[in-house]
Amino acid sequence: MTTSYQTIGQPVSRAEGPDKVTGAALYTADLNLPGLLAGKCLRSPYPHARIKSIDASAARRLPGVRAVLTGQDIPENLVGRMLRDFPMLAKDVVRFVGQKVAAVAADDLDIAQHALNLIEVDYEELPAVFDPVEALEAYAPVLHPNFMKYAGRADDPQEHPNAMARATWGIGNVAEGFAQADYIFEHTFRTPHQHQGYIEPHAVIAQVDGQGRLQMWVNCKTPFLLRRQLSEGIGLPQDRIRINPINIGGDFGGKGSFMDSHVAYWLSKATGRPVRMVMNYIEELMAANPRHPAVMTFKTGVKRDGTITARHARLIFDSGAYGAFRPQKGITYGIGAIGPYRMEHSQIDSYLVYTNKVPCGNMRAPGAPQSTFASECQIDLIARELGMDPYQFRLHNLVRDGEESPLGHHWRNFMGKPTLDAAVREAGYQAPKMTPPDLAADGGDWKVGRGIAVCERHVGAGSSTAKISVDGQGQVTLYTPLQDTGAGFYTMLRQVVSEELGVPYNEVSLVPWSTDDARFDSGVGGSRVTHVGGQAVYGAARAVRAKLAALAADLYGWPESQVVFKESMVAAAGHQAVSLGALAARSGGLVEGDFTYDSERDEDLTCFTAQVAEVAVDRETGQVKVLNFTTAQDVGTVLNPQAHQGQIDGGVMQGLGYALLEELKHEDGRISTLTFGEYKMPTIADIPPLRTVLVQSQSGGPSPYGGKAIGEQPISAVAPAIANAVLDAVGASVTQLPITAERVLQALRSQPA
Amino acid sequence: MQPFEFVEPRTIDEAVALLSAQPESEVRIIAGASDLLSEIKEGVIAPRRLVSLGGIPELRGIQATAEGLRLGAMTTITEIAQHPAIVSRYASLAQAAQGLATWQIRNVGTLGGNLAQRPRCWYYRHPLAVCLKKGGDRCYALAGVSKHLCVTGGDRCYIVHPSDTAVALSVFDAQVEIAGPSGSRSVALGDFFAGPGRDLTRENILEPGELVTGVVVVQIPPGPLYQRGEANNTPLPQRHALSTAERGGGGISEVRSLYLKARERETGDFALVSVALALELEGGIVRQARCALGGVAPVPYRAHEVEEYLQDKRVSGADAVHAGSLALSHPRPMAGNGYKVPLARNLVKRAVAELLR
């Protein structure tokens, strides 16, 4: 990439940063409306039970209580992001611990909480199922007998009443491929629930305004989709619902669900007052929408020389009690499970299964960290059995540019080998392994190992709109329906405006839109924003630029094609430059441009990630220390290197937590780890030195200026890289995340002597 | 969160009176509040009144006394971690304080609060579980996740004591000062903690209305006695001992101590297992050894067999591996915490090897 840009490619700091660190930026829980009430829900203590009766009379009598609602008091409409299987309040049956059975609006939170304690619910416990594999057995209780009547369900017939969705992808015929193999390996891997761990819990304010419209402030990153989901649940037409813009305190995939939005509306309607509902972290860890756990069996056939002949992955994703927090109709999880390896026969069978546990939703690269862990760990187990170095084994099988992917795609400018080589080189993968002196001195039996893992992931697609205006003072304003989740794109989008209109990026005013102000927007997520939001803003900026250039041509006789925008001035060679504001003023008002960008996912374009973990494992205690971590990313143009690196650092850290620490521990459907003291996320002290290599792809990507995607790419290979490094260090194969010391010890003990 | 009244007495007597004025379940002491407020917010306890110790000057600070050092109950963990005399003479305590929780918690958390901290057992902390410790009828850990629980000393309840400072102080002669409705008393640190056999709902011997006012640790010699990775054989000018008990012989001694903590993450985490070890050395011979383990029992666990093995050993003749093997004499691990036994043995081994280096 030799094009030179003014602002694009510069590591500029966040324009929206100062407001956040000084507390000036407002979040949902900060808002106060006249007469605001506090809302709170009573939740089921049982994983599966029939509600025999609810007596809320004492709660209703409590002074300060303005409304108490149960499933009897609101319509029975089921809601969901796509599959509509979720009752706004449970009426007859509860299917997980934490399911909402009643809601209270009161003058303050203490009164609301007290009122909840006064509600008597008589339950009759029902047989429950917690393991997703068991849920597919013939004897398993059927959790949703009316599933076939649910709106938004997948079209494929159910194999089992608890299988809410299934999909099969692949090429060739795996039976044939296995027949060609010299060895066939089969391993099963398990991964746990992971919570997104955002700072701000789910929060919503609902107000039915004087016109009977629902006004809502909610930390939802997909407000246009939420508007539809609300409409389906509460019966108001979409144009009677306005989702107002608000900052979102962290997302990581988890802030696309409706959570308490419908209930907040019903409470507001019942009281005639605005109602605020903020989940506390116990509720978050008990009943928000964590990453799906999975049980994954991989069967792989290889020849003696290491050539993969066939791979069959059977993936069972545990959806929990409902599927309502997933935005897709069918199942998409696990589509990349086979790995970027050349083979003629592949098959992925992926299932989403109901269990009596917390309903799962999306988290950073949904589906991928699970299947990448299984797939990439098995690659190392096979390489070891064959006596091949895992790097050589990967190189031998890795798809090369121009070859077909294992699902039959033709990836353009596929960067697998150069990216893997870069990671291996940067990490010193082949250098001698030395125990660091401080560990060698501590008396443990430390062994050092290195592990590789790779993955690839698409660039997201969707729809977004942007508008840009320039006023007579030269003030440039960008309007966007994208809500700020904290990922840094409010700066990146300003950089695009800055690049096109020649104004300083931090002088571009950014105004987020409500759902009244645009037709539709796909929202934030899925490695989409730089591409989709970026192109919308780029299009709007080009439109404004064209109008201004035409105006300059008209006013000053400049050749339109030679008008340049730089340092807040508009100029053409050989002419006296004018300020942007002066030119805009001559239009007689604002100069505005807008643009709507629509795109479908390009399956022939992917972003490759290769990572190397270096760990020390203490054979005596099983303790794992990550000494170094290297990630190589296949990139296009990097629009903002600082924000880009932030996504890489954050993705690796979240992957590290998934690898070593994080697990929502379930016991008979009850989550035992209900605080951040028990659910352990890594802290800065746990983060090893991270080396990043950016490997430039010639083709670039669909984002403006040729950018690809980075938000989800760095997370999935982290856990298998660490697991493979542990395997390399001490020969212990840990097939279940997280890789805790006791699991390493257990694996060491089960090793053949 | 249930509303509560916050009161701030100016004297210890006032505090005792306030604590005694209500049924025990309705009143709690609030010191640094780093754990207390979580317990309230998470619905584990619901006191009506919180008695703050923040306004009582004599509970604060570290003073040298004739007996040794007196640490007021309201001394913060950061003050302990950074206090020169503690860093130089009571290394195990300083190290325990330095590795406790997080910076933010160390800045507000207090010694008294840490010694009296309630357990982190998942079930005790769970809003839906009314376990024995909370006055319920069963222990959920028996059929549940026992990963973090005790491998010795359990009796219907299987918590581990969460305090790092308690373990570190166990290797010095320390007295806990207590004030209460019937006056003041002082008990040896080892007698302060009490397992579930005594009272399922408590972890120490404090009676209703009582509070910890301070801890006195016995005088041990000044100077840099032990620093990691640095042998220190400088003769000391006077005789000091780990305990105040008089022993014959005279001569020159030094005290070395350290604290090792195995945990799942580098900060903000409780010990899976921790070890405090202190050795009094004289002429290359271990005159006295003290070894305590955290994370293995409902109270700080004294590893007497390790101590006995090291007693009178020549530094060069002590076998660290053997010492480690004595760490837990009759462990009875639960279904999911067997890993703690080798972990404890290895930590003791490392501690012995490190101190005798």
C-alpha cells in the first residue's frame, strides 16, 4: 500500500476519550427523568419448574411500590432476536435459574428489592437436563414442546425436540476420505460458558410519552433490531417506538439482546412513569447471555506423510433454556471448525441444543473460540502422534493462495502461509527453550513449551447510513445510527471524514442518531463497523465533497476535478484557497451529504490469524505461566493503528481468560460463580508480553481505503495456542477449558509413564 | 440492598456499646468495607446497623513497643506492606500484605478486617444457597465444587480461612487484642481462629459485641534478615528469638521468614494454598521453625511436623523435599481439591529451600 493519507493510518487518540475518562459521557444508568421509578425482577431459583401460583398481594401493598407484574398481567407473546421462544415474564413454566417471573416498579431500588422478597411463588419442580449431549438422548425431558410453533425458528426439521437448530457443511464424502487414511484420530473437547465481562451491566429506561410512544434509552448496540423485537413483544408498531442514542459501556458481543427492555415498557405502561432497570452483576452472571459452551468431537484421517484426507466435526453448542438471544435464524456456529486446511472431504455437523441453563448469546467471534480450540488442539495431538513438528504439519496441510478452502470457498489473496511464517519467526518458535531465571530459582519443576494455533474469520457485512453536514463556520458534523460500544469507531469514523474533507478529525462533531432518524442500521458487531459504518461515512463524505467541489466550480470557475480539501481549506491549483466554512456559507445554508451502504458477506475473503504461545508449566503444581505471546494478523489498510492494536490486545486478553481462568461454573443448572471474585477474569498482571506482527495483504478488504477487520480475529486461536504450548512443555493434553492447574496435574497423572 | 444505619463512634468503649445494643445478626463492624459491602450487596447478610471503626484513632497505626510491634486493627494492608520494620523483620507478613487482593483493596482493607474476613466459599456467597454457615441445613460443597475448599479440619463445613495476614502472622508469636462488653482480653493468634467444630457460623472466638483492636507481634531483630535470593549471614548484635520463651544457650541468631502464595491469577485472588515459614537460625542451626499453611483448612494451619523436622537441623543438612512431604499430616481432600495436597507439599519444599539457601 503506497497511497499516502493525511489522517487514515495515523495512531490518533480517541476523540470521544476525554468525555469518558472525565465522566462527562452519559450512560443509561446516569440518566434521570422526572418521576423515574426503579424496576427489578424476581427470578426463578429452579432450573425447570411449573409455576403453580404467584401471590404478589403483599408486594403490591408495600408503600412505594407502583406496580407488580407477573406473567398473568401481560400478553403471552414470545420474544426473541430471531427465534421467538422467550416469554417476557414466565407464566406457566420456568426453564432456567434466573428466569424472570415477576417485575416490580417502585420509588427506589431498595423498596423494589424488598417487594420482590414479598412475592410468593409456588413451584413444582420438573425433571431437568443440563448436559447438551444428554439433552439429545431419547429419555431427555423435552424443554419446548411447542417448538414447532415458534416464530423465527430454523427451517430444518428437528432431529430431536431439544435440538433447536442444526446445520451441516462440507465437501466430498468423509467416509471415502477416512478410507484413504493411514490413521484416524478422534478426540472430544469441551469449553465452558464465558461472560463478556463488560464494565456496564445491561440497563434500560422505558418511558411511555405523552403521545403514547415508547421512548427508550438502552445500552443495546442494535437499536433498529431491538425496535422490531420490542414491537413483536409489546404490540406497538415500530414507528411508535423510539430508541434514543446512548453510550454503551462495553459490548464484546453481549449487548445485542433485549434483556429487560420489554419488561421495562410494561412497568412504564402500568405506572405511567419512566422506569429504569439496571441488572446487577449477580444477575449478569446468572441470567445474561454468555458465550455458548460446547462439546466437540473431531475425527480426522491422515496419511503417514501427514496429509489430511478427511475431517468430521460434530459440534454440540449448549444454548441453554432459550434461543432468543441469538440473532441468526439457522445455526452458523462452527462454520470455520474444520480449520484452514486443504482436504477433499470435510463435514461439520453443528447443533444448538436446549438445556435448563442460562440462555446463551453472542460473544466476540461467536462459535469460533470453541471450535478453534477443538480443531487446533487436535492438529497438535495428531502431529505429535505422527512425529511431526506441529508447524511443519500445519504448513503441509495449510490452504495456499489459489486453492479451495475445506468448505469449497476460493479465498482471494489468502494469507495463511505468510502469516503463519511471520508468527513463527517473530516468536522465535524454533529457538532453544529456556526456563526464565526467576522461575528456575523458585524451586519448581518448570518446563517451557511453545504452541501454535491458527484461525481465519470473515469481514462482517450489513447496512448502515451516514449523513454529514458542513455549516457556514466550517463546522463538520457526522450523524450516525451506530451507538458507541467503546471499540473506538467514533474516532475511526471521524478520521474518514477528516481524510475526505481535510478537517482535523477531532474537530468533527459526531451526533448519534435515534431510530427515528434513519431507515435501518445493522448495528455494531460481527467485525462489521469499519467496513459497513466506514463505507457509509465515506460515501456521505464523498457526497459532501462532490457538492462542495461543484459549488466551488460554480462560484469560482475552478475545475471540479482539481478541487482539493486540506487543512480546513478548499483549494485548486493556481487559485486563492477559501476556507471550508466560507465556501459552505455561499451555499446559503448547510451543505449536506448522506449515503446508505448495503453489503452481503464476501465468503471468498477472509482474515488469517496465526499465534504462538510460550508457556512455562510447573510439573509439580500444574501451574501454567504464559511467558510470551505472539500474534500475526493478516491485515489490509489499518485505519487507526492505535485502535487496531487495542482490538488485538483486548482480543488476546479475552482469549487468555478463556484459556486459563474464565468459567461460569454450573451445578444442576445453578451458576456458582456469581461475582467477579469467583468468576475470574485476567488482570493486567496476568498479561504476558505481547508481540504483534501485521502482515499486509495485497488485496486489502472492503472497508474504506482497503481495510479488513480486526475486532473478532485475535481471540479464537489463543486458547489452543496455550493448550498446545502446555502439551509441548510437559506432554499434558488438556481437552477442556479453562486450563487450570488441577486439570494440568490431572492430565500429567493420566499420562502413560 | 437493605438500608442500614451507619454510626461512627469515637472510642472503643462506644463501639462496644453500639455493637452490644442490638442482636448480633443486625449489627456489623465496618472497617475498610471492601468485603462487607459485597456481602450486603450480594444478599449474604442484611445488617440494620454498621458500626464504623474509622473514627477511633487508637485503632490505627503501627507502633514499636517493649514486646515488639503493635499493629492497630484499622491499619491498612498497604501500611503493613510498606512499613520498613515489617518489610525488614517480618518478611512473611510484608509479603502476604503485598500480595493480598489488589492495590485498591489494600489501600482501604484493614488488618482487623482481614483477620475477621468471612470465607469465600462459593456456597456461602451464593444468594440462592442457605448453607450451614448461614444457618441453613446443609453444606452444598459436599456434592458441589470443592476446588477451593479445605483438605483438613473440615467438620460439616469445609471453608478455608481467606486471610493472608493470618497465615503470615502465625509464624510469629502474635497476640490478638480484643475489646468487648466484659472488658479487654488478649489471646494468642493461634487461639483466635476457630474451626467449624466450635461454631459453624463463626471463624474465630469473638463473642457478640467484641472487636479486634490490634495485634502485637513479638520483637525480632532489626536489620535485613531475609531478602529473597540474598544470603545474609551478618552476625547480629543481640540475641533475638521467634518466641519470647526463654531458652538456654545464648549466642547469635537471626530470623528469616517468607510467604508463598499459589493462586489462579496474579492479583485480586485468594490463595489456593499459601505457606508462611519462619526460621530462627543460630550458628547455622535451626533453633526454631514455624510453618503455617493457608488455603488448606478452616483456620490457618500450623504444620507442626515440618517444624519438628527442621528443629535443630543444620542448614546444610535439611532436606527440603522431606520437609515438604510433612506439610499435611493426614489430609482428607474432598472430591475436587486433591490437587491442594501436592501443591502444599511443593510450596513448603520451596519455602524451606529458599530460606535455607
